[in-house]
Amino acid sequence: MITRIIFGILLFFYLSGCDNTNQDKSNDIKSGELAVVDDLGDTLYFNQPPAKIVTLAPNLTEIIYALGAGDRLVGNTKFCNYPPEAVDIQNVGDLLTVNYELISAIKPDLIFITIEGNKKEVYDRLKQLGNKVFISNPRDYEGIKKTLSDIALITGKTHIADSLIKVWDQDVEKCRSANFYKNSLNVMFMVSANPVMLAGENTFVNEYLKMLGLKNIAVGVPMNYPLFSREKIYDIDPDFIFYPGMEKNVKENVVGLYPEWRELRVFREDNFITLDPDLFYRPGPRFTEALKELKNVIDRRL
């Protein structure tokens, strides 16, 4: 079949076992050092900005480049494909599998990883090898801004981060204040077709829906990524289905799995919308770009 749950997305859902303390960063200076608290609650100290950086998640790579610190990036993953120059950086793994020997040879000053994108075993092994590791866990829009600000503080790029956040906030506020669709549209953000898995209320991607005034049918279900039966979707009869995936014939494959769905308004009115997973599943600097893209694709069908 069809079900292609993009590898990077599966990783995004993977729970590493690390607790998310969601503590604010500390700007305290101790003994000439800059102290920054990561999203695991650990305090890291810096005498100077790191000159050699490794990122183990695509969203972190994008943030490094957005801050103008791409010249310090000496290692990333094979999924780090944006911006285009990121592809030319030394590949040190694929998020779950890391080449520790290569990292040791590179001798980075700092490694950025994520809680939900990297195994806890990866974190533990990197620490055992004597690496300085900063953990990021942006679960919503505010989390993206915190990660950007933390990395900017560490790299000495706070002026760039402040400018970016100002523009982002303007875009987000425009969406929130306009409440474009006024909760009048029932939508589902499908992360898997078989089984039918949706993005729930407490997920990063649900931020897009809330900001545009879309009603997520998975809100209120006590799971971040709940499974829905085919019958439940049929009964709800949503106005839109959003599916981040680049496979061919996705819509045809879905109705092949669930023939009765052909009767849903989504398929009658051509409101099954495929989205770029690299844009919509990365909690990074292209968040508002994805937000505006989602509004545009909806508007073209209304």
C-alpha cells in the first residue's frame, strides 16, 4: 500500500525517555562563562561561541543557517537537506544511527540534538565520549522561538534571532487575530494512512490549525497521535484532510484502502491536500512559511 510514514516523521513521534522540563534559559554569567539551560534542564557553560558544531536533526540545521552560523557546521544528518548547502556538510548519521567514530574525529565543540528525534542512547553515548551536548525540544511555536534564542545566544547571533522572531510574531499574530476560518471547518492532519493516525491537540503540527482557526477533529482525544477507525472518520466526514507526504497517487491509494471514504466531502470536493513533509514537520525557522502555505492551499479550494 501506500502507507509511507516518512522516516523523519516517525522519529519526530519517537519518545526517547527523556523528560521535558521546559525550563527557561539562564543568562547568568559565572566565572566569565555564559550559562544556558537546555530543554532537558541541564546547564551548559560557554567561554566563547563554539567554532565547530554538529546537528543531529534537520530543524536544528535549518536554525543554524537561519542565524548565519552555517560556516560553523561541520556535521549533520542525511536528512538535513535545507537549505541546499546543508547537503554538502559531512554526514554523521541518520538521527537514530550515529557514526560516533566520525564525530570523534571531527571533534566538535558542541552537538545539538532533539528529545523526540534522537534516541536517549545516542545522547548517553555522546556524553560518554566527552562531547558537549545541547538538547532541544520545540513542541510548539513558543518552543521554536526558545530554541532559536538559545542557539543564537550560544553562537553570538542574538541580534539575528531578535529580528527573525519579530517578523514571525507579526505573521502569527495576523493569523490569530484574523481567525480566518473561525472554527467552521473540521479538519484532520493525517500522519499515517494505515493505520489512520492523526496529529492530536498537544502536538507541534496542531499549532498550524489553531492559528488559522481550523477545528482539529482529534482535539480532546487523550493521546498526542491517536489512532482513528475508518468508521469514525466516515461518521465525522471532515471538510479537509491534510497529509504531509510526497508519494504518487496518495489520494487514490487512501480510497483504495477505505473505499467508503469516496463518499466523504473531502474526496467529492477534492479537499484531500498533500503537503511537503520537510516544510510541515520541522519545528524550525520555516514555521510561518508553512503556516502561510496551509492557508493558501485552503483558500484555493474555498
